Amino acid sequence: MPFVTIEWFEGRSDAQKAEVARGVTDVLAEVGKMPADQVWIRFVDVPKADWAIGGEIQGPPD
Amino acid sequence: MPFVTIEWFEGRSDAQKAEVARGVTDVLAEVGKMPADQVWIRFVDVPKADWAIGGEIQGPPD
Amino acid sequence: MPFVTIEWFEGRSDAQKAEVARGVTDVLAEVGKMPADQVWIRFVDVPKADWAIGGEIQGPPD
Amino acid sequence: MPFVTIEWFEGRSDAQKAEVARGVTDVLAEVGKMPADQVWIRFVDVPKADWAIGGEIQGPPD
Amino acid sequence: MPFVTIEWFEGRSDAQKAEVARGVTDVLAEVGKMPADQVWIRFVDVPKADWAIGGEIQGPPD
Amino acid sequence: MPFVTIEWFEGRSDAQKAEVARGVTDVLAEVGKMPADQVWIRFVDVPKADWAIGGEIQGPPD
């Protein structure tokens, strides 16, 4: 543990994911006092066509 | 908040998702007494090949 | 299927949950053309102390 | 109920999923004393590029 | 990986959870060809008052 | 969006959650180029009795 799930709009690059993974892991390891290698992160790239806010789908199909 | 996740078999149209998004948001805003724009919904289209009921995968691979 | 997860702030009554469950199930059954008894819904009552928006925890501990 | 979610690296075959679905359902039905047909399982095939351990993305993009 | 989430009605004993954890891990390790110590399982005990099937809440509040 | 779920062992203080919330939000806003107020984070405090690694429950019941 911990297991972190990041659900966001698709479109971020692999470089951005790598940087987020490092940053989030650092925060958890430092503040949570846990070994970094115990931090698992899963990115979920969500099409805007599958995300609604206020009842409105956020984008056209891919 | 709230965050609503709808996991279902893939195959619904974008029009169906839009209608479900509106309907579910209306229900939550009205019954839950919350602003509609605070309702986030995520649709997860699941292939039948990735869903099992009673130990049986529900469909062939795509 | 489908499996619906509703994560929201704790504090809604059982009557509100019952009404939301009926309303959401109706929407899914009608729009999604699926039998109502195939709709599973799980409510997740989240303390405000466990929810952050914009980096700010939304409430004091219970 | 229950609803079981299995998040793992993509790459397992349909035959493996079928065997896991049967095995996990058997365990739950037997130990949990519940009808097998009440066990729903969803497989989530995650690209290694979307999974980080210890701050390191586990694989190149597909 | 993998990360397994088991959402079910509260009420199972710790002995049942332990047995399910061992059984599910065995299945995944054997069929999925992965080291057992890479299998993480999280149990989520859900009150029946928070679970609806067919629009009906499955039990009274605790 | 995004919606971040952090599942970890219970026991962290509210001060630690607040600091993690700020740190994770900063990382996402900066690297992901998104407004901080669009970042929602949910903490899930999991009893060790509900978490298994390698088939072994990680702690006694509360």
C-alpha cells in the first residue's frame, strides 16, 4: 500500500505521467512515512465522451 | 462531489450516455439537494470478455 | 451489469438513498434498455475530512 | 454481490481470464457461502505504461 | 500488481477473509503466472443499507 | 477532473492528509497543466484486517 488511482482526461503524454508518478510518490513517501516502493499508481485515461459534469458529456467521441 | 462511476457493457451509443448523464444528474441534484454542476459521472465501457457472472465470461473477445 | 458507484459526502438519509436508487435504476433501465434487476448500485458515504478539492480538505474530522 | 475488480497488467489470454473467473468464483461461493451466480467479476487490463511502482512507470507505451 | 478489490456485504468473519485472500491469491499466482507476493487484495465490507439491486436497498441501516 | 483515489492503511492523521492533498494537487496542477480547483482527491482509510498481500491479511481486526 498505498494504491493510488488517477482518473483524468486522456491526452497527457508519457513524460507527464512519469513526472506525476514521481511527484505523487515523493509526496506519499515523505508525508506518509512509507517506503516509495510500496506506492502503486494507476493512471486511467478517460475519453471526454465518457465524462459528464453537470449532466453534460465533456467532449465528442474519439 | 458526488463522483458517480457507471461500469456497464460496451455498446451503448453516445446519445444513450448523454441521456443517462442528464437523468442521473437530475436525480442526484433533486433528491440529494446538491448543485448539478457538482455531479461528475464517468462511464466505463467494459467488453463482455472482461466481465464474468457466476464464473462465466459473458462474451467473446472483441 | 451495470455496476454503479456513488461516492458522495456522508449525511444523506436512508430515504434519500432509496429515492436515488430508484431514480438511477429507472434511468438506466429505460435509456440503457436493460432489466432493472441487473442494476447494482453501491453508495459510498465519504467523510468531508477524507475529500479534498483544490488541495483543501473539505471538512473537519467527524 | 459481491463485485470483484481485478486490475492487472494487460497480456493475459482469454483462457487465463476464464480460468481465473472460475477459480475466484469458486473460492467466494464456497468460503463466503453465497450463490455463484451472485459473483460478478470485472477484469481491467492495464498497460504497463499506466502503472507506476516506486515512482517508476512499469513499461513503455504500447 | 495485480490489485484485487472485493466489494461484498459486511458480515463475513476475519477467518473467511483470510481464507478468501489465500484462495484468490493462489488462483492468480497459478493461472496468471505471477509471484504471490505481488497480489494485493482489498476487502470492502458494504452495509446492506448502501447496496441496491433493481432499485431496492438491500437492508435496513445498521 | 481529475479524480484521485488514495487507498492506504488507516492511521494517518488529518494533518498528514491535508499535506498529501496539497502536495498531490500541486503536482497534478503543475505537471498536468490543469486548474487546482479541478482536482478532487478521496482518501480511503483501510483497516489492515481488510488488506492482504501475498495471501496474508496484514493486521488483526480493529
